[in-house]
Amino acid sequence: MACPNVIDMSQDRTDRERMSVDTGEPAHHDDDGSSEQVKQLDAAIERLAAANAIAEVSPVFEVIEAARPLMSDDMGLQALYARVPAIEAAGFFGGSDWDYPQTLVPSLAVRTVRHGDPIATLVESLSQIRLLAVAKGDYSHPSISAEHAHHFLAQVMAMNLDLVVGDLHEGDRLRPDRLGYAVQALYRYLLRHLGYENLLEHLVAEVWRILAQRPVQVEGVKQMVTQIASCLPRLEDRPNAMAGEVGDDALQLINAVFSPTEGCREDPGFEAYAERLSCMDDAALLQEAIAFAQAMHSTGLVSPYMPGFIRYLRSRWNALIPTALGLSYTGADAFHCYPALIHTLIDEALFAETSQAAYGLAMMLERGILYSPPVAPSLWRQLRMTLCEPAAEKIVAVFGDRRSPECFLLADVLNVLGRPLGVGQGNYPTCQSTRALSMWAFNTPADLLRVVAWAARDDEIVMRFEGHSISSRDLGAGLAAEPPVDVDAVSLLTVPHLDRIYFEMGRRSVGRGEDPHKWVNAEFHGDHVGHGFRIAVDVFTGGLKDFEGFMRDFYAAYHPFYNGNIPVINPQPAGIAVTDSATRFLGWHAITIQRLTLDPNQVMRVYFFNPNNDSGQDWGQGIVTSTQGHGELYGEASLPVAQFASRLYVFHYDPLEKGEPADVPDDEVYRAMGLARDSWASGR
């Protein structure tokens, strides 16, 4: 571990005593006859500090083992809280991600504390106790403010709402050494310091932030909404817990999932709702249809009651279905042009278990892609397809067997076609394949449907590379060590094949003296990829290569002010150097440049697709990707051009449609270069 700045331990003791007084809770002191466990912790902390001061070899496991028995009750947690300065000063977090608390991610912290190995869970727990001390002003950390620490903890607690106000789940109870109980004790301890109001506020805000991106996969979001709903009876008794807009926003989410219409206002259950539908007159059915459409389009969430309603309309009032789907003239016209196809898609794909497919179908119709001649026949092929055994087993393993594998796949085909920028995965090695699915769904949906058919029916995908066929069946593992599981059914079946093919194309391009992406991207993604190619990094040395020329070429190819006002015709693949909020380089990542245009504030921005499930990221230097509020379409992220260019390292373009690089203003180019050189390009 890295050697931190060691401070005087006597000062730590003074800080501990002050912190204990400020919290108003019982505290353990060195001289108050405290338990042997606390004495063991103090001794372990002192040994850690001494070891770090001399040899930079830290016996952190001694501190972890000494802290473990203190995690299960308030007295022990308060003892740990009082020793935050000593633990930090001893270098406990040194050399790890926890040493940079300003870069920690709430969603990853939740995963670590609930599902991580025991050591990681305990370290994360100690880190959160440290952040509580920062948030309350009892400990000052050089890298994170009290406001930031408070915000982080509120988000983490919001995502663990079930632990705070409910009983432990079976998985938590069965964790070794009663670790689940220790985590629950920690969060209830944190709650007493932070309060319910901020907890609910951050949870609701997080749900809306994710929904603003309209992801295909929303099961996690629906689970958070379910947590809010289950906790409302407890929260309503708390002052300010459901105040103002927070309460209104929470109720809108809950109603969208559980009771979007008058007919299912109190969440009566499917059978009771079906009986109510049979008794409704036409006016009541019209009101139900309008309410379903409003709830779906305002949130991006579909209630499990909606498929039952639409299926009921199939036998009573087909003409009302476009209203229930909230279709505009464009979508309704597509519906009426292809009635047999749309009705069959509803019959085969739309059930309570696949309710989100209603939104996918609506958005697919709104896009007008059925007017492309190959799309409707391709969907008929999908409807009549029987999955091969390996594909069916994959879907059953992830989605269960309450519906057929063909049904789950068809539902997600509609979701991906309806929201091509909502496809996502958190596993960076497969970002290339996920980007390809999005580009095909956006540009050439028939190509996507052909690839899906091959993977689902044949357990094989075949692609051409420089005149030669490459079959996924003949290849070993690609870039990803494990197949994806937390993805939609389309990605589940296709990404493992695409990953292997992409890796093989790259292997065949090695040794040509340039980056393999130059040849692979156009062959893999399609003919609409520009044949011009620019990379900022030398593939052999890793150093920057003609960086100013790279920047000027990007502006000349993409910026409307310098390329003759030519818009992005087909979205283009590109690569970025991902950094965290501390500007540390994390790795290379595939994205798609969708368009460049002026935002509502007349700022030229790059709008891009990031296939990582959440495009709202802090890349440091004040560069925070926006997902709403700056003219973004659903699923897009955006940044001002210079900020985006500062993280760009590779792009494609049309060499016949490019402006003059020398005409790009120096200050614009140098600003982007400066941001890059002070972050990922430092030392290159």
C-alpha cells in the first residue's frame, strides 16, 4: 500500500473524543474501561501506522479483523466512528480505490457492501463510516467535501432502502459470520444521522435520472420503485419524508408501475382488473387507454396491467390500441398500414412478464421503420422462428420459464428496435458489440434482425471480413471473459458471437503498422462507416501522435462551422479515453457519434451514444456528461465540443466531406488539447 502522510496519534485521540461528544451517542474511549475488542482495534491501528511509516507494508487485515466484531451494534459502530481519523492516518485505505473517496461510485458501493466478499464488504463499510464523519463535519478529508460525502451516502442508502426499513432478505441472512446483519446495523446507524427526507429525495431523483435515458433494461428501476412503494407506509409517519415535489415525483413513479389508471387505482390484481374491464363502457375504456399512454410516455415505465388491457382490446376494440400506445399520426399510420403484423406481435410478445414491450412497440411504430421494405418480412420471420436449444437455455436461465424463450426474445426485439439508444451493458470488453447492435437498430434494422435470427435459430453468426467469411462457431473466446447476463435477450444471444468475431477481425488486422480499428470497424459495423480514420495514439509506443492534427481533423470533419455545415448523416463509431472524476485514465471505450448541433443555449455540442447502461458520468475537470436538459434525445449523452474532443482518441469520417483543418480556430483546438494533456494524455 502507498505510504500516507502520518499524523500524530495523540491528535487523533483528541479528534475521537470531540467526535463522540458531537454525535450525542455512547462512545468508547481508551481510558473508559471499554471492551477488549476496542483495545485490540486500537492496537491494530497503531501497528498499521507504524508499519506504513517505516516499510510501506500495511497489516490492514489485522485492522479488518479487529473491526469485524464491532460492526454489529451501535456501540461498536460508534467506536469505529470515533477512530476514523486514526484509521485514515494509519494508511488503512492507502493504495486502493477507497483512498480516493471523491471517485467512488454509489451503485458499485451498493454491490460491494451487499454482495462483495467479506473483506471488501468490511472495507467498504469502514469507508462509509468515514464518509459519515466527513458529512457531519467531524472529520475533514482533503479529497471530498462534506456535501459530496453526504450526497454519496444518501444515494447508497436509497439503493439499500429495504435494509433500512425492512427485514433482511434470505440472501443477506445467509452471508457468513452474520455479515448481512452487520450491514443492516450499519445502514440503520447511518440513517439516524442522515434522516429519511434526503434518503427518499435521492432515491427518487436517481430513478428519474436513469429513466431520462430510456434504457431497454428497467428491472432495476422497477425494483427501486417497488422499494419506494413498500416503504411509503413507514415513511409517511416521518416528518418531511414525503414533502413537496419529492412526494409527487415518488407517487408518479409508483402509479406508473402499479396503478396508472382508474380501473387499477388500488393495484387490485390481474383477475380483478380483467373483471372490471368486462364491465366498462366505451367511455371508460377510452379513459383507461389515455391514462395508460400518459403514464408510459411520461416515465418510460409500463405497468404489468397494460398488456392485459391491450389484449382485451384485441377482442373488443382494436381501433383503440393506437390510443393506448400513445401513438402520433406517424405511429398510428404505421399501425394501420401493417395491422396483421402489429396484432400478431401483440398476441405473441405482450404479457405482464414482458410489459415493457408495449413501449418498445410504440416507439418502433413512431420511428416509422416498418416503411423500410425489409423490416416487416424480417419481423414475420422472427414471429415464426423456433429457437435452437442453446439459445433457449440461455434465455430460460436469465428470464425464467413463465413465458416461452421465443416470447422473451421477441419482446426485447421490439424494445431494441424501439429504443436503439437504450441498449446497454456495463462490461467494457463487449462495448464494441453492444454499439454495433445499437447502430444496426438505428440505421439498418433488417441487418439487426438477420443477426438475431442467426444467433437464435442457428447458434451462429457469420460475417465477412475482407472477402472471407468468419463464423462465430469456429472461434474461441473473444474480449469478454464471461458472457453477459444482466442484459436484454437480444444482447444475451448475440453479444457472445459478435464479441468473438470482433476479436478475430482484430487478430487478422494485427501487424499492419496501424490500429486494427481502421479496418475492423467498417467491416464489422457496416458500409455506412466513414473510410477516413484518425487516431491520436501511436499503437506501438502509446504516446500521442500528431495530436494537433488529430484535433483539427476532428473539427474539420464534424463541426458544422468548419465542415460546410454538413450534419452527421450516419452515426459513426468512435473511441474515447475514459477518465474518472479525478481525471485518472480508466481505459478505452467504444461510443457512437450521433450528431453535432447547437443546444438550447446556443452552445455547440456533440451528442453521442455510450453503451454502458448509464451515460451520466463525471470525467473530471468539470466535464460531466449530460443526459437531459441540453437538447438530448432519449439515450443520448452530450458535451460541448471541446470537452468531448478532449477525451476522443479515435474516429472515422468521410474524407470527401471534410473542411479545411487550418481554418479551425487555434484557441478551440488548444483548449481541447490542454484538457486532454492534463488528464488521460498526461505523460504520453
